[in-house]
Amino acid sequence: MNQDKQQKRKAQILDAALRVLVQKGYDSSRIDDIVKESGMSKGAIYWYYKSKKEVYLALVDHWVHRYSVTLNHIVEEKRPAADELKDLFNFFIAQYESDTVVFKALLEFWSLAGRDEDFHQKLQLVYSDFLYLIQKILELGKKSGEFKDIDITATALSIMINIEGMIWFTLFDVNDLTPRRYIQTITDFILAGLQKKSH
């Protein structure tokens, strides 16, 4: 089997695993559920992954890889830092509006990270990379004089936490507040705090 076909089959398994994770949770899901959701045989799944845990650990990488190209492109563009931050927020709200499944799955991964060291280490790497990406934008703004003299790490962490605040909307109805209005408001607050008055 050629590499391209193998990658497609892995993606088929992991996309099915994502749906199963959201529907049943990690503890209640089984390989048989992924078999049924993917339309593939159990043998085919075990050819690529030795266990349910291995499938879900690979799912984290699959999800990160899917979004990293776009996120890195946002940062690599030579534009004002404020525009890059806006694009970062807009990227996540567009993802949320197209499909909330990844945000729902993140809750399950958080829970797993709290009780399983392998998931903890995997998510630690994911969050470290995301934090670094935000820090790059903030450092650009600080260096160019667009942003104030800020604590880069604390500010990046605050931005990351605010983006993840969208997960709240997968759990609860927040009256007439939409995720988009939440993000737009947060973006305005953050930029007002970051930018020098001349901007």
C-alpha cells in the first residue's frame, strides 16, 4: 500500500475516533465503536494502532497537524502584530462555527491529561507550541513599537485561555451571547490593552 493511501486510511480512523470520543468519551468508547464509525475492519485499525489509547494519542497529533499549517502562516505573514492577533482569533471562531467537535474533544483531552501521564505530556507539547506561536506575535508587536512593554509570557497565556473560553459555549447556553460576539469583544479588550495610544 502506498504512503498516500496509508495516510488517508489513518485520517479515516482518526476522524472516526474524534466523533466517537465526543459521543461516548474516552472511558466508555471501544475500538469496536471506532470500527463501526470508520467503516473499516478491526484488523485494519489494529494494523496502524495497537490500542485505543494509541489511537487517541495519535488523534492529538492529527488535530494539531491539521491546524498548524494555517496558524504558522498567520504568524509568518509580515503584517502588523494586531492584524495577526485578529486573524488568530478569527481562525478559531471560524473553526468553531464550522464544527464544534474539536472543542468538545478538547474537554475530554483535558480530563485525560489530569489522570494519564502520556496524555499530559502530549498536551503539554501542544500548549507549549501554541503559547510560543502567540509569543512570537506579541514579541513582533513589542519590537516594532506597536505594543506596550508587556510581560510576553503572561499576556500570551491570557490570550490562549481566552481563546479556549469558546469551549464554554459547547457546554452551556450563555443567553444571547454568541461565540463570535464573545471573541470580538475579547479581541477588542486585548488589543486596547496591548496597543500604544498612537495606534
